[in-house]
Amino acid sequence: MSGSIKLCSLNEVEDGNSGGFFAETDGKMNSYIVVRKGASAFVYLNSCPHIGTPLDFAPGRFLNPDKSMILCSTHGALFRIEDGYCVSGPCAEQSLSEVAIDILDGIIYLA
């Protein structure tokens, strides 16, 4: 895991919910979306493919009311949690930028 960057602890995100985290990569601070599903997590750059704005409608809050999709706060686009694919909105058929991760001992690392 040499060179891996710690993003957060899995326990910092409630199961079935989302969180927002920052980490520096390649000399630049980036914002990340983390959606936890049990012992797994899905991580994306916090940037809408439509115009590049952050998706969260409140800090760390990215999911629609029934927590089944990622919701863009700017134009209401909906993205599947499992692959970041946009199913509705101005960026339909585009996807969020998925981030490769490793989970080791309950810690999420950027791969």
C-alpha cells in the first residue's frame, strides 16, 4: 500500500449513507463522495459531469431522500450509486469520475 492516501475511516460514513472528504493528490486538494454499503464503499470525485460543480446539497450529503441514488444539488441529476452512471438530468448517459480505492482494516485508501 506504499503511496496510498488515506481518505477516511469506513465508520465515518453511516451504512447506507454518504459522506464528503478531501484529500490531496498530485499536489491538488480534491473533494470526494463516499457512499457506504456495508463493508464496501463507492467513491467518486465530487464534480458533476455536466458543469463540474460539487454535488452535495449540504456538506457531505449526496443522496436523494430514499438514499437510492446520488443527487446533484445544482440541476437534480440522478446517478446510480454502484457505477456513477447518470440516469436522469442534463448529464444523462454520462458518469461521475470513479475513484479506485482499497479498504484495509476499516480504512478507505485512494488506490
